[in-house]
Amino acid sequence: MATLTVKQYDALEDAIRDGRRISISHRHQDIMVIPMRLVLRNRREAIEARHPTTGDPVIIWIDEADAIEVVR
């Protein structure tokens, strides 16, 4: 997944604003995180997030994700 659609960006921004969880498929694993912000690092988009149970920081590179879905 190289880029997100406009609809996916809107859903991601809503999840960041509302503190909702997102599910990310990455290398045949599903990761559940709480996104904190969307950033640009070295010309790559990343989601800065926190693990919902431990609170540990997690960085997800959008171009490495297979799928991103907001959990309702």
C-alpha cells in the first residue's frame, strides 16, 4: 500500500481526533493501535501511535502497511 485514498485519510484523521483504534495489517500480522498523529519523516508518511494496552509508542510507516482500517 503506497498511499491512502482521500476517504481513508479522512477516516484516519477522524480516528486521531476521536482517539479511536485502528487495525493495521503489516507483514501478515494485524496490529491494533491508537493513532496520535500523522507525520512526514524523510519523505515518508508515518502514523505515530500508542499500543492500547501498554501505552508503548509505535511508529507505522504507511507505505509498509498492507491495509489500514478504523475500528468502529
